[in-house]
Amino acid sequence: MKFTVRQIATLLGGEVAGNDTLAITKLAKIEEGQPGDISFLSNLKYETHLYTTQASAVIVDRSFQPKKPVSSALIFVENSYSAFTQLLEEYYKLQSFARVGVEQPSYLGEGSQVGEQVYRGAFSYIGSNCQIGRNVKIYPHAYIGNGVRIGDNTIIFPGVRILDNCIIGQHCVIHPNAVIGSEGFGFAPQPDGSYKTIPQLGNVILEDNVNVGSNTTIDCATLGSTIIRQGAKLDNLIQIGHNVEIGKNTVIAAQTGISGSTKIGDNCVIAGQVGFAGHLTIANGTRVGAQSGVGKNVTEEGTSLNSSPAFGLKESMRSLAIFRKLPDLERRVSDLEKKK
Amino acid sequence: MKFTVRQIATLLGGEVAGNDTLAITKLAKIEEGQPGDISFLSNLKYETHLYTTQASAVIVDRSFQPKKPVSSALIFVENSYSAFTQLLEEYYKLQSFARVGVEQPSYLGEGSQVGEQVYRGAFSYIGSNCQIGRNVKIYPHAYIGNGVRIGDNTIIFPGVRILDNCIIGQHCVIHPNAVIGSEGFGFAPQPDGSYKTIPQLGNVILEDNVNVGSNTTIDCATLGSTIIRQGAKLDNLIQIGHNVEIGKNTVIAAQTGISGSTKIGDNCVIAGQVGFAGHLTIANGTRVGAQSGVGKNVTEEGTSLNSSPAFGLKESMRSLAIFRKLPDLERRVSDLEKKK
Amino acid sequence: MKFTVRQIATLLGGEVAGNDTLAITKLAKIEEGQPGDISFLSNLKYETHLYTTQASAVIVDRSFQPKKPVSSALIFVENSYSAFTQLLEEYYKLQSFARVGVEQPSYLGEGSQVGEQVYRGAFSYIGSNCQIGRNVKIYPHAYIGNGVRIGDNTIIFPGVRILDNCIIGQHCVIHPNAVIGSEGFGFAPQPDGSYKTIPQLGNVILEDNVNVGSNTTIDCATLGSTIIRQGAKLDNLIQIGHNVEIGKNTVIAAQTGISGSTKIGDNCVIAGQVGFAGHLTIANGTRVGAQSGVGKNVTEEGTSLNSSPAFGLKESMRSLAIFRKLPDLERRVSDLEKKK
């Protein structure tokens, strides 16, 4: 990005005080601003930084009046925070729209169709009979198996693996080295103590606006589909077992694991390093605290769980508080025994 | 796959009632069956689906008699469940046998030998002096370092990294982005507070019939070998430290971590998100519950452990039950103190 | 490596007893030594192996006198353990220095500068405007985005993903499939229950001598930098959130997760499978036990924490000891109630 302060002020509908010809190339926090950066001041707790920052420009609220001389150009807008957010988004779009076309060598299998404005990075692999939508970005080293469908405007980052027959919606973002549709953990014990592999022939469906974090793994279904519903957001290093279903707009933090055939409802908020047993049904709006272990169905919407094994959040907080004082409780019991 | 109902019935040794010329292309659950699908009915709890399914064919037990009209063709066999399982396996084999030959560009280092019927995907890398057995499938973006040996019929999925001098057995399956033989976490503290790397020169040995899940990491030994014994099954996102040994037919669920030099016995069943400290010896047939933390040797075969730190499963269940009622226990102690 | 026993003795400043013309190709533990191997005997607990090993040579202390005939050549040095360590390091350097030059096909974007003695493996990708230092090793399938800087002597293993604008110091080692600089987990809840992505425009800075384990993920900052300070060592499968800072010489074991904006001090030792909440400040020299959950700031240097939620190590050990005897404590309370 390279714009003048004037151009940015026009974009944001703001007025400039100071040098409006300076070139802006980057966004920065006010305390880290360097020449060429634009920053913002919203919370006046940080006002002192305004008088020391080296940022070329700072976006401020229209109501704001500096108390000391400022070396940066100031852009006055209605709401400095949302103006800066708007700028973040514009900058972000510019970056990702820059990637278009095909770098060589890259691999495209027979019978695969690729939409307009697609980016296919060097060493990317698309198998046979795939349908890749418009404006999809497939970064270097991404692997798309056979018979995969990917909707418009989806971003597939480097090293992502999407196995055969998976279906990815529109506006999805799949971060580096995530694995979608690998065979789940299905083994039938044999009389001699060994295990026989149960073939896993299903796929994974990601509906629209799903995010999948780096190095997250989503296993395909044994038959049918593992499904991640519209708007769900999965962080890094998460494990999703075969035939799992994650509800609409459910958010899951890093390193959580969900065992096979469990169905998580809509609008749930699951913290990091949580574990779910298999074959559970979890109601809409369930909230689960970090490192909890959920072993039972949740039937009531909006339940908050915590601890391992998980139970009600409030109850668990009380039990945990006494856990820390267990030596004291034991002493009180000893005292009672002596005084008897 | 494309077979007629008649061909499938012949394969399974069954008799057909209905249209035996329909084409079958996919396997499906009875409640999700679409035209072109074949399904099965074993548990009569699901019998109602038989009268509504759109599957072209359904496999049923010879003893079964429909109570209403059925639009699907029926294939009568001795045991519908095992017939369907047989079909799953056949279908699965068809899929993986389809991959043979070399896609370009791919890299093969000097002095490496590759067996017959091998698949080497585009952008796959095989270093120098490797021995790759017969019918091995090396998917795109797989990395095989120098001096690696891989046994017959093993599948190396996309993005797998096998570092120098590792030895992989026959009939192994290594899922996408798993890392085998990377340097373990060996650092010697120095007087100034920094750490010096301890060179890790060993390798990893996977015996026959081992499965390694997606994004699982297995560190090489400092000297000698980290060993995964015959028939062991590792799920996704597992960490295996340097010089660890995993026994024959031991099964480990996702996100479990095993610290350096620990030896896990044969036929163990380890649940997900479990942690093992280093330098432990765990007896054959040990079972460990999810999210447990094992910090001590297990000497007795068939022990069941649970909780963090782990102790006997039964004892831990009793302690956990009281943990949930700790506020109540504390109140009872308070009452006793008052009444004194 | 291929040296004679004589050449190795000269390197180590030792004297040989036995055949000094034998060729040595590998290092091994004394109990696993094969012809062509060199081993060492330091702890006399292992002396019996000296009389049975098939290693071609064994390094021993100058003060050592064999009690039985030995078939291996012996190399006498001042300190056999440190001599062997020296050999390990030499061998290790030889291996990694062997990789120099460019394998084809590989990708180098416009405006990128690459130093001398660099290795660029087949299918490696370097974007535009990167600066790659002297003697850097970029293995096959590594992805380096645009505007990335990498210092001298750093090793980037296969499948590593370094996203745009990240800065990697000198003498760093980044293990296979690690992801550096992917977008963190930033989503703003919308009135309709969906989430809007907050653009993540910052980068990741790795200072000098940092190690990053296999399949570890380090998210970029929203603005500014996620920073891993000099000499920090991160094991496999670790999650580092956006805007986190890890202090100098801090060591973190496998599968630990650190939520966004948390600052970990210098010289901390964090065990495996630990979780940190976001926006915390953790004092220098803090030690955290395995599977702990840290939810509060740590202000005192050298604090030891344990348990989930974490509190003082000693206190937690006492509480955990009573936890195991909770059924007994409950019985004692029942007895008191009866006797009242």
C-alpha cells in the first residue's frame, strides 16, 4: 500500500491538520509508530503517545483537541476507532487481492474446472474432477484431492490438505497446514489383539464463512459427512473426529479435541484445550471453560460448563475454591476428631 | 466405482429382489441414501428408513421380511452388516489402487531404489539412497529424506515429512502432515542461562501395520531409535518424544503427548489429551482415561488409570464424585464445628 | 561420515589401544554398537557392555582400565562423555553442511536476495522482496512469503510456512510443518450471532537462536509483532497466540498453548500441555508443571505453579494428595456426624 495522508482522509471522510502529502505505507499502534505509518487515538488513556509517536499520521475523533504540539498529521473523523478498523479491512483486502493468476510449476488434474480471478501458487496441486469457484486463492504447496468443490472467494493457505470429495463453501479461510478429510481413527479389535482398519469413505463439508486454523485436523466421516456449519470458527491445532457436526457460528479455541460422532450445537463458545467424548449431543449456546473434559450430553441451551470431568461453571468454581483449601479442611476434620 | 446391483449381489453371494440392473456408484447410510447409492439394514431399529430411503439398493439379512412396499432393490445375504463391511473394504481398495505411476514434476535423489506399482505424486521428494518397496503410495508434497527405507504397500499421504534414515515397515499408513524423525527437544542448560542444542542423531522405526494420524509428530532418538511396534495405531496431533517406545497393538487417541524415553507396553489403550512424563515404563495392557497425566511407572499389567496426576480408575471416580460435592462437605464440617 | 579410528582419536586428542585403521561411519550407544560404530563408556554402571559390544571403537576415560579382553579399539581421553558430545556435534555439523546449492524446480520471487552457501531444496518457495542470509538451509516444500527476512545460519525444515513480513533471526532452527505468522483468532461478534474477521496485519519476530518444534503454530500480531526472544526453545505442537511475547531463554514443552497478548518472562520453564489465558504477564523464571492452567498474572520471579487452575506448586501437591483420599475424608465426616 502507498497512499498520501490526503487520499486516506478522503477515503475516511475526514479533515487533515498538518502535512497531507506524506506517504503512508503501513498501519501501526500509536506507541510503535514510525515514519510512513498511520495510527489512531481513541482511548485518551493513550494520549501521551500522541505527543511522542513518529507515525506520519494519526486518526483522531473530531471532538479531540491536542494539549501539546503534535508532529504527526492528524485526520479528524467521527469515530477514530471504526475509521481505523475500516482502514485495516481495506489494507487487508488489497493484500489478498494482489494474488491472482498461476505460478509455475503447478498441477491441475483432468476434468477440473477453475473460476475467474483464481490464484494458483507454485507447487499447488489440484486433483481431477474438482470445481474451484471464482476468486479462490490457492497458495503454494496446497493439496486438493480428487472431486473436491470449493466455493467463491475462499482462501486456501500454503500446505493445506483437502482430501478427496470434500466440499468447501464460499468465503472460507483455511490456514496453513490444516488437514481436511483425512481418514478418522476407526479400528475394529481382532481376536489376536490386533486392529483392522475400518474404511472411511465419507467426506467433510465446510459450509460458508467457516475458518479453520493452522495445523487443525478434520477427519472425514465413515459414511456421510463430517459437517462444519456456516460461520463456525476453528482456531489452530484442533482435532475434529469423524462424523462430528459443529453448529452455526460456534467458536472453538486452540488445541480442543472433539471425538467421533459428537454434535455441537449453534452459537457455542468452546475455550482452548477442551476435550469432548464421542457420540455426545451438545445444546445450542453451550459455553465450556478451558481444559474442561465434557463426557455427557448437554440438553439445556445456554449451559456453562467447566472442569474435567465438566459440570456447571458456578458449582465447579466453588469446588475448585475448596480444593485449594483441602489441607485446611482436613485439619479441621482432624481437630474435630481430637475434640470428640 | 460403477457396478450393477446384480454384480454386487454376485460378489456378496446374495439374491436380489427388485431391479438388478440399476447402477451403484456410492455407499451410504440408509437414512441418507440417494439414487445410485447402496446401503444396508441390520439393526431393525432403523427399519422405518427402509420404506423411505432413496437408495437404489439395500442389503438385508436373508431372514428379513419387509412389512411395507420397498422401492429399493433388496439384496438378501446371510449377514447384512458384514456384507456391507466387505463392500466398504472393496471400495476402499479400488480407490487407493487407482494411484500408480509418477506425476511430474517430482524429485528422486541419487542412489534411491523404487519398487513396482509405486505412486509418486507431483511435488513429492525422495532424497538419496532410499529404498521404497513395492506398491508404496507417495502422495504429492510428501518429503522423504536421505537413507529412508519404506516397506511394501505403505501409504504416505500429502505433506508427510520423513527425516533422514528413518525406517518404515510394510502396510503402514501415514496421514497428511505427520512428521517422523524430526529432532527432539534436547537442550543442555549453560551457566549464562542459555541452552545449547544436544545433537539428535538417531532415527525412528515404524514396524509393520502402524498408523500415524494427521499432524502427529514423532521425534528421532538422540542415539538409537524411537520405536513404534507392529500394529500400533496413533491418532492425530499426537506428540511422541525422542527415544520413546510404543508397544505392539497399542492404540493412542488424539492430542496425547509422550515425553522422551518413556516405554509404553503392548496392547495399551490410551485416550485423548493424555500426558506422560519422561523415562517411564508402562506395563502391557494399561488403560488410561482422557486428559489424564501419568507421572509414575505402571508395573502391573492391565491397570486402569485416570485423572491428573493419574491414579486408579475406580479410586479416581470416587474422588471426583466427592470433588463435585466439596461445598457440601465443607458445610457439613462447619455444622459440626458449630455444634461442638 | 567416514573416518578411521586414528583420525577420530587425533580430533579428540586421545590415544588408541587396538586397531586404529578401522573405518567409523556412525555413532551409537554402547549396548547397540555394531561394526562401523563408535561409542563411549563414561558411567561404569554400563561397563559390562564394553566386553560384549560389537562397536568398532569405544571412547573411555584415560583413568579407565579394562578388567577383561575388549574386541573394540579403545580411545583414551580426559573426559569420555564430553569427547563423545564433541563428536556428536561434529557429526551433526557435517550432515547439515552437506546441503548447499539449489535443487530444481524451486521458486524465487522478484526482488529477493539470497546469501552465499544457501541451500534451497526442490519445491521450496520464496516470495518477493525477501532477504535470506548466508548459510541458510531452506528444505524442500518450505514456504517463505513476501517481505520475509531470515538471518545467517538458520535452518528451515521441510513444510515450514513463514507468512508475509515475518523476521527470523540468526542460528534459528524451525522444524517441519511449523507455521509462523498465520492470522490469529480475531473475530468480532455481530448482532445476528455471526462473527466478523478482525484483520491481522502484524508479523512474527524470532530473535536469534530460537528453536520452533514440528507442527507448532505462532500467530502474527493484529498490529505490531508477536515476539519470541533470543534463545527461547519451543517444542512440537505448541500454540502461540497473536501479540504474545516469549522471553529470552524460556523453554516450553510440547502441546502447550498461550492465548493472545500474554507476555511470558525470561528464563521460564513451562512443561507440556499447559494452557495460559490471554493478556497475562508472567514474571521471569516462572516454572509451570505439566497440564496446568494459568489464569492469573505471576508477579514474583521464580514462582512455581501447578494444577488447573494453577496455584503454588507446594500447595497444589498437598491438595492433590488429599484429593486422592477424599472418600476417606468424607467417611471421617460421616463418622463424626453419627457420633454427635
